[in-house]
Amino acid sequence: MIWELLSTIFGPVWKLLRGGVSPRTVRNLRKEFRNSLLAKIGVALVVAAILVAAFAPLLAPHDPTNQNLDKSNLPPIGFSKETTETSSEMVNGSIEVVNETVFVEADPAHPLGTDSLGRDMLSRVIYGARTSLLVGLFGTAIAAIAGVTVGLVAGYYGGKVDDALMRSADVMLAFPSLVLAVALVGLFGKAAVRVPDPLVAIGIEPGMPASFALPGTVILVVGLVNWVWFARVARGEALSIEGEEYVKAARSVGADDGFILRKHVLPNSVTPILVLATIQIAAIILLESALSFLGFSGTTLSWGFDIAQGRGYLASSWWISTVPGVAIVLTVIGINLVGDWLRDALDPGIEGEGGGP
């Protein structure tokens, strides 16, 4: 059942890549893409983020975990940092402390500077993309599976089943997402899964980390926090589809409810669910960054973690927090623009409307 739900929800994306969707859908996607500069920008940003995450060992100039205190807090290229050096000098038989203002120049080996421990910021941002994108994808998959299942069942059966399931969703909506996520992380604990890096394992980049930590608890938590949005959308679609003639025809020939839900209701609900999934990836990336900022992630290679590490140096080394912050902004904007493109192309009837949970 879970595999069928996954393949049905995310199958259209794979079919699109294979050219297996209807010609009308392909035409709509191409038309919207050609006519929308924002769609082009969004796709470019998302593709860039995916490539950076996939080929992090090849693109990162340094091991993101290596520390070099001799090169701590170096500014990015094009900037310099003013600092004060203190020294002692013998003047007229007494020791005097002399404060001298010096300027620290950027190091070309670290284009985006270094943090307080001398770790290369460019490398950390590149590796941090893996954490954010994987948490966004897996978290959205969990939320979609749980939410779509609940929503379709509630909308299809209605009555007491609908009331019980959707009231539980309303209870979830009563809690702020971040507060609920923090509570769940505290309940389950911080657990990270070590994932081997294939590019390092086959010897292409042996100097890079052999594995990276995927925050398993955070993935589960963000899925549990965001399933309600999928449930509400799926329920609305099920309510409108349940009375269609093809559903009645399926019942008349003896099809059971499970078959009707899988083969008729769910496939005809995919469009809004797919658009919502795109938007939810961006929302989950933001939630993961917030949890990492608060120290609940379970991994140190995260954009939110780096922002937290740099908050004590904003006055002197602003780039430690700014660089990962810009990465978050660009990635989320790109994903949202892609979501708008899919919404306008797959469901032109809602073109121009704002959306999202």
C-alpha cells in the first residue's frame, strides 16, 4: 500500500521525465516555462542546488570538517576585516600595552571565508545542501504518505470517520509547527543515520568525508508535523471525486473501496497534491534549518547549524551566518517558483492565486 501511494503520488514526475504524461500536460508545462521568467529562475536554482548536493565532494574545495585556527574568521574575497592586535613594548623602563589596528585580507583558497574554527564556508554550504534537500524530500514523502492516506479515507467514507480523522488534524494545526517539532524531537531524541558517500567510497575524492549524517529524527518529525496539509487537500479532492460517475460505475461492478481509492480517487487527486508537495519541500527546509539553529538536528553539516555558530560573530564576521542564510533563501525561493510553475501549468484554473499552507 505504501509503495503504491508513493508511486502514484510521485509517479507523474518520473513519467514527465520519461515523456509518459499526456501531450496536453507537456504542452502546458512548456508553455508556462517559455512564458515565465520566474519559472526559468526557479528551475535553475533548484537544479543548481540538486547538482551541488549530489556532487558535493567534487565541488567542495576543502573538507568541511577540517579546522585550522590559524585561518579562523577569514573574510570572503572582496572584503577585508578590521581587527585589533595587542602587544607589549618596553617604554622608558616600563611595559606598556599597545593596541594596533590591522586589516585581515581574504584568502583566495577560501572564497567565502572561514568560520571561527577555520573551516571553509564554501565547503560547508555545499555539504549543507545535502542535509536540507534530503530532509525536505524525505520529510515531504512521509507527510504525503500519512496525510494523503488520512485525507482520502476521510473524504471517501465521510460521516464519523471523516469527523474523527479531521478533528485529529485540527488538533495538530492548533500547535505551532516549530514548537510541536521541538517537542517531538525531545520525545524521540536526536538520531542521525550515517550515509556513505559514494563518490568517496569509489575513490574519486578520497580526501573528503567518507560519510555524512542524515538527521533521521528530524525527517520523521517534520513529516509528522506537516501531514495535516496533505490530509486537508486530499480530503477535499476525495469529496469531489467520490460522487463522480466513474466511481459509481466501479462500485456497480463490484470493485472494493481499496481498489477505488487506489485506481480512481488517488490518481485524479495527484495534481494539487503534487503542487502542495513542492511547496512543502520549501517549508520543511525552513523548519529543518530552524531545528538545526536551535541544536536539535543531530548533524553539524547544516545551514541552520552554521547560522547558529555565527550569531556570536555578527559584528565582526558577518559572513559566517550570512552565507548559509543566503543559501537557504535562494533554495526556498527556487522551490517555491517551481511550485508556482507546476500549479499554473497543471491547473490553469487557479492561475494567479496565492497558495500554500
